[in-house]
Amino acid sequence: MRFFYIPEYISRSDADLPLLQNNYKEFVTSLFTESENTNNLTAFYNQLCFARTELRSLRKDKQIKQINQYIPIKKFYKKALELADTQLKLVEIKIRVSFKNQSEEEEPPNKIKSKIKWTGSIYELVELGYAILATKSVNNGEVDIKELMEFLCSIFDFEAKNFYHAYTTIRHRAGDRTIYLNRLKEKLMEKMEEADNRKLRIG
């Protein structure tokens, strides 16, 4: 990006005003071109920081103080500084949006993409989870229930934050405490019997 500058050979002559105007125009053109076409927001942000620092340093430039009463230099560098500040704010917004979009696109490490969703209750999932833990069917039982439940929730796209409370409720049920597991066994037996009967009919 071209930086708007004050040539060393500026004199008191009004003939130098077109030169300032041309330099300012080149700065604006370069600034807007970079803003619209850059693919590297970080590099563009660094360029803007440099440009703004250089523009601010012009306030203390002795040459400007000496000739300011003849040529409206302040008018140009103030406008250039305002443009640089505005572009910096815009780039900061773009960078934040870019980071946010990247974060939303990234799935958690244990998140499994699946169209399969758990449509049962939290109590049924908790029964299943604790049964898996009790039978040591996963990692030979060397797994924390929290980690196991989070894994099951990830697989089935289900949110179960209060599974400890659900387990306590299950434990204090009157009568049959494993309603879901018993139903699983019952339904599986029915399915196998239907398959056996269908085979007999076909045979």
C-alpha cells in the first residue's frame, strides 16, 4: 500500500498544492484497492497501523510547521489519518467476524456428525449409559460416567446436562428401576420371535 507522503522539496509556492492533491489521491486509491481486494487481513491491518503511525508523526514535522501557513498540508494528512483510522476499525470488525466464523465451523473434538438423533427420554439414555458402564462394555469399564454420557450424547445429538440427577431419580423409583432396559429386552425378544415366525411361514 502506498503511503501518502510530504515531499522534501515542498516550497512556499502554491504550485506544490497539485502535488499534495495527487499524493493524497494515490493514497486513497491504494487504500480502497487494498481494502476491497486483500485476502490477508492481518497484513493489511499491519500496513494500516504503519500508515497511521507515519501520519501521526507528521504533526511534529518541523517542515510542516514552517510551511503550513502557505500550503494546507494539515488538510491532507488529517483526511488521510481519518481514512486510515476508519479502515482500521473496519478491518478489526472483519477479523473478529472471520475468527467467529472459523470457530463456528470447527466441530468439538468429540462431536460426531450424524443424522441419527436420540428421541427417547434422558432417563432412558441414562439407563443405557450406566448399564454400559456397569457391564464394562466400553474400555473394560475404565471410563468415567461423565465422559461416557458426553460420548453418547455426541453420537445421538442429544443434550443431557443433568444426567446425575436423572440417575438419582432412577435409583429411587418404586418397583421396577430399569424400565427402559427391560423394555429393550422385551422388544428385542418380540422382534426375534417375529423373525422366527416369518421364516416358518415362508418355509
